[in-house]
Amino acid sequence: MRHPEFLQAILERRSYRGRYADAPVPREDLRAILEAGLAAPSGCNKQTTSLIAVDEPALLSDLKALLGAPSCATAPTIICVLTRPIIAYGDRTYFVQDYAAAIENMLLAIRALGYESCWYEGRVTDGDIGDRMAKRLGVPDGYRLVCALPVGVAAEAPAAPKKKPFAERAWFNGFGAKE
């Protein structure tokens, strides 16, 4: 079954760092976005990723103050991504891959539903911002808050980044092979 509109959503997705329109994200859409994240693959099915969507104004304001990211200031919702570094087998963990897959699923769902977002991880994990956000959200010990996704309707057109040509990054049947 072909879904060209899904492929279009992938190709049109951008990291949006602009202002958001003054429009809430309906809970129905938030639930769909969270469900897309939870549907992501998980190493050894350990399901190490958990999610919190924040749209309550006072709580949202507190999180925005902690983040200190100008591009989050007008977002009507922030999705917080939590992880638990659970051993999958032996001494291996896949929690980073798990939450990365969940984030990408959510970013695609966000775009497909007509919203924009940006993956904020470094700002959250460098220093104690993630810990402070987790404390404000009542996150129990054993979980790490590793990412924040502002979500909303873009107030301005997302800019497309310059991408290297296909032939410089992808090949068939060998590295650097000509078609």
C-alpha cells in the first residue's frame, strides 16, 4: 500500500525555530502524536521511552523558563521525552535508539497533522535543565528527561536547510558507486 502523502511529510519536515501562532493543539492531535511516538520500535521491546505532553499554561510557562529557548517561548505545547537506561540483554542498552525512534515518529506525526516542532536535546541534557524539568513534572527516580519538543502551528514559513545532493550521501551496491 503506497502513501505518497506520508513520504511528502517526511520530505517537508523541518526543524522549526520560529514563532508559533496563538492556537492550541487539540488533545486529540496530541494523543495521536504521543501514540506515534510510543509505536516506535524499541530494542528487545524494552519500551524505555515515556512521554509527557504539557499544555497547562502555568506548567508550560515554568518549563519554557527552564528551557530558555526563544523559539519555545510561544509554543502552545511542549512534549517531554523520558527514558530509562534498561539493559536489553547482556550489558547492552538501546534506550538512545528507542527515544530517537520515538522522537522521529512524533516529528513526522507533528508535520503530518499540520504542526511544526524542533528536537531540543542538547539544551535539555547539557547541565541540569532536564533534571529541573523532570522535578517540576514529578518524574520519578530512574527516568531521565532527555528531550523537549515544542509543538504548534507555525506563525511563519519554516526554512528549508541546504542538503547535500543524494549522490554524495547514498549509493546502490557499494560506497560511492555510480548508478
